[in-house]
Amino acid sequence: MSRRTGAAIALCVLSALTSPAWAADAARGEQVYRKCVSCHTLEANGRNRVGPRLHGLFGRVAGSVADFRYSDALKASGIIWTDQTLDAYLKDSEGFVPGTKMYGGLSLDEDREDLIAYLKSATKTP
Ligand code: HEC
């Protein structure tokens, strides 16, 4: 390998690693959702488990599934679920909503971004 191609390859690898905007990958997000499935459902007629059903999540006011017993903290939070609020809650639930009953700490930005892309399609009415 010549020195020039070596340098070009090194440059490519570097730009792939440092590129800030990866495309969110909903298929990968479905894998990340495995961490949530024991406590949540996604379907319109889905049951509440340890956590509330997530159907219709985007644009919904936090704590608004009528037949689920939320913490007072989440009910009083006034949060509307959007990409941004969900990202903050999934990154550090307790930090974002002190007193919430959900423990959440998805520390990898990429995991949260892919998961949110997946949830967007999986929680809406087709
Ligand atoms: C061990 C059970 C458990 C797991 C695992 C879990 N959650 Fe939760 N989740 C809860 C509980 C309990 C609440 C209600 C929190 C409260 O009332 O403070 C909740 C609330 C939520 C809410 C707010 C819903 C609303 O109606 O306001 C969202 C969004 C959410 N979870 C998403 C997720 C996602 C995404 C994952 C996977 C990364 C996940 N949860 C994993 C138990 C869980």
C-alpha cells in the first residue's frame, strides 16, 4: 500500500468516527427496545405492565394513561413527550423527573436516537 492510499483510508476512518450526524436506525432501535419490553407495550390496545402502554406517546402529556398509577412526580411534571423530552428522560429518568418510578439510564446517544426513531413508528396508529 502506498503512503498516499494509507493516508486516504485513515482519513475516511477518522471522518466516519467523528461524524456527528449518524442516521437514526429504527431497526437497531427495535433491538434497543428489548430493554423496555418487560414493562411496556406499544399497541393501541396494549396492556399496562409495570409501566404504562406507550401507544400514542409522541405529543402525549406525561402521566396521562388513565388506567395506570403513575408517580405524583411524573403526573405533576407537565412534560409533553417529544424527541427532546424523551431523550432526556431515557438518558437519566431520575435526573429529568426527580421522584419518577422508572429507572432509566441509556447512556449511549446512538441507542437513544435509534430507539426514539423506532418508537415513533411503533407507537402511532397506522
Ligand atoms: C422495570 C420496568 C421498566 C422498564 C424496564 C422501562 N420502564 Fe418506562 N416506565 C416504567 C414505569 C413504572 C413508568 C411510570 C413512571 C412514573 O410513574 O413515574 C414508566 C414510564 C415511562 C414513560 C412515560 C410514559 C407516560 O405515559 O408518561 C416512558 C416514555 C417510558 N417509560 C419509556 C420507556 C422506555 C423507552 C424504556 C426502555 C428503554 C423503558 N421505559 C423501560 C417502568 C419501566
